[in-house]
Amino acid sequence: MLSTPLPIIDDFISNYHIGHVLALLFVGSVLGTLPLGSRKVVSINSILFGLLFLMTPGSMLGSSPFTFRFLGIALVVVAPILFVTAEE
């Protein structure tokens, strides 16, 4: 009978938490919107992820939630400036 390697997958995934997943999704979504060539789309994406980083409970962000909170604050401050300066 064929068995699945669940203990190996579990050992790999147990080192990560929702903060890492959100950061990876943010980087992936920014890389996905760059070919569109619109700074407004990138800035709206950044605003939404900044709010998501701020509203995620601290207990879900791992042992250092302040890192992800500061990232959220930075995105919420910088992204509207990027939106206003966009030409399209």
C-alpha cells in the first residue's frame, strides 16, 4: 500500500505561521501585478495587505508580531503616496 509522507510535510510546515504566509502572498501578488504596468494596482494591493497585516491577531503572527505590524504600518503609509503619484 502506498503511504503519504505526511510527517515530512508536517515537520516542514510547523516552522511557519500566518505571518510568513501573508508575506509570501504579498510578494507573489506584487510580482503578479507588475506585468500590468499600473502603479495604482500595485498600491491598492499594498494598501489591502497592509490592512491585513494590521488586522491579523498577534497570536497568529508567531513569536514576533511587531515585525509584521510594522510592515503593515509601512504599507498603509507608503501605498497611498504611491497611489496619488501614479499617472494612470
